[in-house]
Amino acid sequence: MATINAANAGTYAFDEAFKVNRLGYGTMQLTGPGTWGPYADPENGIKVIKQALAYGVNFFDTADSYGPWFADRYLAAGLKDAANRDQIFISDKVGQTRQGPNVWTPHGEPNYLRQQVEVSMMTLGIDHEDLVFLHRIDTHFSIEEQVGELKKLQDEGKIKHIGLSQVTVDDLKAAQKVATIDAVENLYNVADHRDDDVLDYAESQGMAFLPWFPLATGQLAQPGSSLSTMAAKYHVSSAQIALAWLLKRSKNVLPIPGTSSVEHLADNVAAANVDLSTADFNELSQLSVK
Ligand SMILES: NC(=O)c1ccc[n+]([C@@H]2O[C@H](COP(=O)([O-])OP(=O)(O)OC[C@H]3O[C@@H](n4cnc5c(N)ncnc54)[C@H](OP(=O)(O)O)[C@@H]3O)[C@@H](O)[C@H]2O)c1
């Protein structure tokens, strides 16, 4: 029987020094309802992070706005004693403020972005950020101001790589005039390819593409979902089919499924063992809204 190991998904190199296993973990489920406040069972959250490490996950996606701060605290606690801490890559996001459950307000004032990077480093217990996404472009400020501030932080050695989240190809092109953009994080999954053009552009430019909502917030993982026939054919779960499809879509795709359950975590990482045939990949691709 194949082992549960994120390394089975293959690797993605952010730079010459840093390769990550392509199947990662997103921390957003480790908060209270509406991504607000503390998660009800912090010990379990930390256990999930530690178990992810045990399954070879070395790529974690997080954001200051998850909680805010709560998910970052659990992530820091879970990674603290990791033997391979120097090989663990964190992608972080700044540029959204929070006023309550399910309320998100972009705020791209350069001083605020700088503050959030500094405070995030303190919360995460790190001396530099591996990758920071501008969580959303704030239309009150220019791309030059927002990405320009991240570039300044990069020049100061506080950020290694810069990314943008929920953007268009034109946004990426505008940002590339200000800094090297190494990653993009947009809503994307087997049932929603509206951002195919962004993914294709990211691949052509050598950027990582992190599809958020890789399981459509769990809908694709439900028994009886549109993936269940294919799941039965491969004797795996629907969640595994959704993740295997993403892994096959492009070598630049790094799925970051979120879960608060060690059982679901095992299920998700084991998706790295599912080898979809090209015909089945193409059949699944027809499910998408465009
Ligand atoms: N850049 C952005 O704007 C943005 C926006 C949203 C999310 N994100 C990132 O993307 C990550 C993933 O998104 P997400 O966590 O919201 O959604 P998701 O990964 O699509 O789905 C998570 C949901 O699926 C359930 N689930 C996970 N694995 C499962 C399995 N094997 N079987 C059954 N159910 C399963 C989880 O419940 P359980 O806890 O019960 O497993 C949870 O309700 C986030 O953690 C965050 O890092 C980024």
C-alpha cells in the first residue's frame, strides 16, 4: 500500500535553495466561525499541523486575517519544534482588515502592509517571510504603491518572494512592472476554471499557482458530489479526485486544502498517490463552470 506522503506529489522549486512538496496545507479552517476569533479546539489545530509535518507537508499557506492572528498562532506552535524547520516554507498574506465574522476589507496602504508583515513575522516566530501575497488589490492605492512596498521589504531582506491573490492577468502584468512576481493565489478547482487564463499565464511566467477553495469549501469532498463516480472508479475519495485533478492540471499548481481533521488530512495528502489517466482528467475537466 502506498505511503501517505506529500512528497509523492512531486516538488516545486521557488528558487534554487527552496523546493516544496506540491501538496500543501491551508490554515483557514483553524479559526472560529466566519474565519473570526479563536478556533474551538486549539490543541486539535496544533495536532493537525504536526500531523501534516509527519505526512511530509512542508508548504503552509496562511494569512494575518485568519482569526485575525489565531491561525498564525496555531501554525507557529505546530511548527516550533519541527526537526526540518529550515525546510518548511510559509506563504503568508497581508492587505485585508477584519471587522467581524465573514467581513473582509482590503487595505493596501503601504504603511499598513509593512506593519502587517512585521507583526506577522513576530507572530509566526520567523525572521523573514518566504512568500507574501498582497491578499487583495485595494483600489484606493496604486499597484505601484502596494507591490512597491512589498518590493521595499524584499530589498530589505524581510520577504523572499512576492505574490498576488485574486487577480487578473492584467493585474499580474502591471505588478510585474514593479517587482518580480513569483506566485498567484486565486479561486480555482476542478468545478471552477474561470481563472484558467491566470493559471496559464502564471505557468508561462514560471509563477506558482495556489488554487484556493481546492475542494470548493468541502462541497467537492461530499459523498454524492459530482466526483463520486470517478472516485468509485479509482477506489478513492471524492476529495482525492479533486486534488489529483489539480496536481495534474499543471506542475505549477500547489493545492492547499484546509482541514481541521486529522482523518481528512490523511485523505487529502494521500491524493498525491492518485494517478488520473488523461482521459479521466479530460472528462473531469468538463464539469467546470466557465
Ligand atoms: N487567497 C484567498 O483569498 C483565499 C481564500 C480562501 C482560502 N484561501 C486558502 O485556501 C485554503 C483552502 O481553502 P478552504 O480551507 O477555505 O477550503 P477547501 O480546502 O476547499 O475546503 C475545506 C473544507 O473541506 C472540508 N474537507 C477538507 N478535506 C476534506 C476531506 N478529505 N473530506 C471531507 N471534507 C474535507 C473541511 O472540513 P473539515 O475541517 O471537517 O475537514 C472544510 O470544510 C485556506 O485554508 C486558505 O489557506 C485563500
